Amino acid sequence: MGQGGVPRRPQPRDGELGAAVARAQEGDETAFAVAYRIVQPGLLGYLRGLVGDEAEDVASDAWLEIARDLGRFRGDGAGFRGWTATIARHRALDHLRRQRSRPRPARLEQDALELPGRHSTPDQALESLSTERALELVRALPRDQAEAVLLRVVVGLDGPAAARVLGKRPGAVRTAAHRGLRRLARRLGTTADGAADADPPTPGEPT
Amino acid sequence: MGERHSCGGQAGRRRAHPDGTPGAPAGTALGESELETRFGAALRAGGVDPAAERGAVTAFRAARAAGAHDARTRARDDWRPGRPRRARRSLRTTLSLALASLTLGGVAVAAIGSARSGTEHGGGHAPGSARPSSTSAPSTPSTPAHTAPPAAAGRGDTPSAAPSAPSGQPAHPATAGDTLAHCRAYAQVGERGGALDATAWRRLVTAAGGPGKVAAYCTAQAARAEGGSTGRAGGSGNDRSEDKGGGRRRPTGGKP
């Protein structure tokens, strides 16, 4: 996905996605599969950040609802990302609510311990960033920051769309995403052999 | 996983960033977009599970067959550019309207409450006026005072007939009648205070001088009433105690 330039968001196939959704709404199941393949990775990444290992199950639930309600949807490819993210989020929150009522042993902390950053520079840490490590770092963020980052970075939503998914004002979401990203950068920097110049607060960074 | 492939190129490209953002310390030197790209790639890694995809397509087919795709678009399904913001605003407007109506409703209810308590305290006759007027227009001693209320309540239509009759006199007989009525209700209902109209109950307790003195007070009142009209007390005692309930709740009881 890493394009050459400096893409604000990974939304490379929105045109294709929009067309596929339109055809799927007319009943084309192949087109629906195409849309699924475009959207699912981001959706799954977002759900992993929310519910961890249960992401696949929650995603399946979400897709059942997406498949059922597809006829209701209005919008383009980018809109479809937002719409599906909203559905997935609701399923994830349902899941978390259910989970809270019957708590289970936490596994994530253990997993996290096995993933030390043994890199000498932040660059290297970033370059060899594994899915597990990235997930661990994101899940360590406060929930609002994690969600803002995930929606922006993983699902590929722009600010207003992410805000709509979260039911917050765009400004608040933008701030949360900035904070989250800054914290991620710092974590990456400091876990890389502790050097990283003790990351003082960024001077005059607009938030 | 999938992101390792680009180590070399990525590093080369990265170098450009600190130059673009001069002065940024090493810890945060990672350009934000760079960071986003890498995190995005890492978290989106892993292909699509074919089984999961089949499940989704099956659900799609089922929904299509069931005609679910003709369902109406709700506000939350409309992601056309431009729409969302309007939708958001209308949501906010809806919420503030709801809040405003709640507030106004609360004020209205509070006003009703205070108005009612005002009439009950200040007016005094408001609840009783209907009764005494029919009752005690003949404001003779005490007999009618406590015989008539039951009658009025029983008939149910009288109160409306003469609500405006006498205004000054009724107060006293009414109070006496009420007190007796409350006493009877008290005797019948006993400790189940909920059955007694709270205001009336409070008034009775206040008049008696305390919850403990109600019984004594009532006895005294009954005795005094008895002194006035001897004959009827026994005869109509039962009716009266029944009426008490009806009398007090006349507003509801009188309607049918």
C-alpha cells in the first residue's frame, strides 16, 4: 500500500469500491465480493484494535449486517468505508459489552511481553513494524485516540467521516488522532533501545 | 510481515522527512504520514479469509433473495458527500430541541405543582369548596357538616351544580367535615398511609399536633360532632366511612 508520494490516507481503491458497491446494490454478488475484498482488511484492522483476537468473529457479524442492509446504503466508495466502519463499530461495542458481563483472562498483556523492540533507531523500528507490535502499540492508546488513529490510518477515513463514525465533532477526532500518532511515534522511538533523545514535546506542533 | 519488503526504499525515503520538518527531535521525527502509512500497512496485513468472504457473500445472496435490499435508506445509511454534515446538524438540532422541550416540560410540571400546592395551602377551599357549597350552604351547626359531604360525594353530580354558592362560610364546616372524614379514613386504613391522600393526611397530622396524637384528636373531634348530632352518627357511620374514600378522590370518582 505504501505509495510513492505522501498519501494522507490509504484509500487507493475508492473509485473501484464505489463502482463495486453500486453494482452489488443492483444484485451483483461478484461485485459484492470485490467490495468485501477491498474493505475487509481495513475493517479487520480496525476491529483488531477494538476487540483483539475476536476481530474475525465481530467482522463476520458486521458483514452479515452489511450484506443485509446494503440496499439502504447511499454514497460512494469512501462513504461505504465509513458506513461499514460504523456497522463494525457497533458490533464491536456490542461484543465488548457482552464480554464485560462475562470477563475472561486477559491474554494480550502476555503477548505484548514477547515483542520487545530491539531496534537501534526509530526508523528501523518502524520499518520492521510487525502487525502484532503495531496492534499492541495502538491498543495501549486511550480508546478515543486508538479509534481515531485506526479509522484514519487503517480504515482510511478522512476527518469528517471518522468523526461521523465515532459520533464526535471532527475537531475532537482530529486532535485525538494527532495525539495518538504522536504517542505512537514516541513509543516507537523510546522502545528502540531507549535512545531516541528522550523525545521532548514537539515544539510548536499545531494540533 | 508484508511490510518488510520495502526496508531499503523506505529508509531512503524516510531520510527526506527530517529535512522537511526541521528541528523535530528524533523521537518524533517520523513523519506523521510515514507513520500512518506504516501502521496502516502493518494493521491491514494479512489477506482476506476466503471462508469469511464466502460467508459474507452467502449472507448477501440470502438478503437479496429475501428482498432486504429494497429497504428504505435511513439517515445513518446516507453517506453521500455533503449529506453527513447536514445529518449531523439535524441530529444536534433534534437533540437540543428534545432537551429544550424536556426543560420546558419540567418547568411546566413544576409550575403545576406549585400552583396546586398554592391553592391547597392558600385557598384551602379549592378542594373542599365544591363539597361544602353543596353541603353546607345550609351552614347549620354540625349535622349537615358531616352528613352532607357523604351525600354530595355519593351523588357525585351535586358538587358541580353549586360550586359557586357561598364562599365564606363553607370553610369551617368543610374543615370540620374533612377532619372527621380523615379521621374515619384513618381509622379504616390505619397505618397504610399510602391509601390516604398525602395532603389530607398531612393536614390531619398537623391539626392533631403530631402523628402520635391523631387517634386522640380524632376521638375528640368525633365526640364533638357526636354532641351536635346524635342520631345519625350510628346510622350513617358506615356510609360515611365509605364515602370518605370516594369523597376524597372525588375528582376521579365523580367523572363517570
